[in-house]
Amino acid sequence: MVAMERVELAPVYQISRVIRGGWQLAGGHGEVTPGRAVADLVSAFLAGITTFDCADIYTGVEDLYGALRVQLAKFAGASALERLKIHTKFVPDLELLPRIRKADVEAIIDRSLKRLGMARLDLVQFHWWDLAIPGAVQTALWLQELQQAGKIDRIGVTNFSTEGVRAFLDAGVPLTSAQVQYSLLDRRPARHLAELGVSLLCYGSLAGGFLSDRWLGMPEPDHPLPNRSLVKYKLIIDDVGGWAALQHLLAGLSAIAQRKDTGIAQIASRFVLDQPQVAAVIVGATTGAHLRANVSLSNDQLDQSDRSQIAALLAQLRPLSGDVYDLERDRTGRHGSIMKYNLSTAQ
């Protein structure tokens, strides 16, 4: 097995190019047993996935990652903790945005520090639900003040369009990364955001699992779908051409995967990893069932013939409209109406 690829996200800040995601551990994707979950996280770290993604609004996940740190310190020592990188998010509630103060920001950051058992957060990724409400740039500047106070190492953003990221950069916020949805079905980050030079950390590269062998040849699923990931990415599938278009794409990807003795999911993730400015893909899981396949992504290199075939497949899909997260920001629309906007206070 080839060693996990790594990248220097910033000076003296190295991460694995596959990041273990935490959303599926927050509930709604199957039963989560804390002891088993932490054991799976330890296995991922020992296999080379040394970077983990979570959020202040993912129920219980910061606590699980705090338990991961305890286990690694106990069995692998301080050197393991030096290699471990935990990326969390700062997502103030929608109802808080009109009246947010620096004290609110610091309280949420302090809560993450306590849950994770850290003196300084590795990377805090900032999200702001409604850009019509002023204060996003000022809030990011307060995060920068907390960075200067030693509570945060690196600052990133999540789910901001090109214009939004540019506003932070113009204000002098030292952004290390932007977390975005990026996949064969959703290539919105390629339009302009990649040109800003900010490293991209990409979720949704497997579209909630729809971009995998599991769904090849399967009938279109009926509603209600069993979890919010499937609901979210089924909307994307509908927008780019529907179920028949997905099946055509999966069949083409399967032909490439079979030649390389791998799977559709690996080809889909490799495509995203090869895009400009992409530093890593975030792969979520409730168990370690796909660990070996995720670690082996370095084996799954695409050649020019593969890329040409994928380009031909993508040319038959309708591109999503707008910039990064534009569709999702419409709270009354199909994509925005499934979101939960006030989860921070409830934690």
C-alpha cells in the first residue's frame, strides 16, 4: 500500500490529503457508539489519515475527537499529537448574527477548546449563514484577534463564494483554507474561487455515497430518504440531469475503475484531489469499513486518457448555477430549506 499523501497547508502545517470527516458521527446516519467510534478514529490515524474535520454544531463530535486525543497521547505519545490536526468550525446561529459580539465569538471558541482538550485550536473554519446580515468580516477579524491571543493557530472559512472569500482577504484576514463542496457533480469551486490562491478542503466528493459502486444500476430511491446527506445530494443529482444522468456517469466511471482495479468512489475522489488548489478531500464515515480504500487513494492516479473520458462524461451534465454555496444560501429554496440554522446554542 502506498503511503498516504500529505501536503503543507501552510508553513510548518502539514495535513493528510484525505481528511476524516465528522458529520456522520453527529447522528442521523446510523447508531454511533462512542467507544467504537474513537477506536475507528485511532485506526484511521495509525493508517495515515492524521487530519480530522468536525464542527462546533456537530452534536458530540468535538467530544469524540477530544477522546481521540486522549487515546493517542496514552498509547502513541506526544509525537502522535504533534502529527494530529483537528479542524473544527465556528458556526454562530442564524438568530445570533444581528447582535453578535466578540464575547460571543470567544465563548464559542472556548467551548471548542474545552471539548477538544486543546490549548489552541489547529484550524477554525468560519461560516456565516446570511450574507444580507452585516458583520461577517468583523466577526472574522475577532477570530483573528483570538488567533493573536493564542487560542487559534489557523483561520479558514467554509461555504463562502469567491466574493465572500475575497472580502476576507481584502480585510487582511489571514485565511489558510476554504472548505467547499466539490465533486464530479458540483464543480462550482472551479469557476473563480480556485483562482484566489486559497487552498481548498473539499467535502461531498462522493456526493453522500451516490458516487460509488453501491448505486450503479440501482433504481432511483423513493422519498423519504434515510438521512440528510442523501437528501442533500439527491437534490444536486436532480439539478445536473437526474437519475439517468447519474447512472450514465457511474457506468463511465466504473469502466475506468475496472481498468485500474479500484472503485468508482476512488476515481471520484481522485478527480477532486487533482483539481487546482485542492489540498485535501474530506471523507465522512460512521465506521472504518472504507478505511483501506481511503488510504489507498494514492494508488489511484488518473492518466490523460482517464481525464479525457471523465471530461466527456461531465460534458453531458448540466452545471450547477451560481458560485459556491449560492443555491444553499436561499433559505426558501430546495437546497436551503433542508438546513438547520440554530444548532450552536442547542449543543
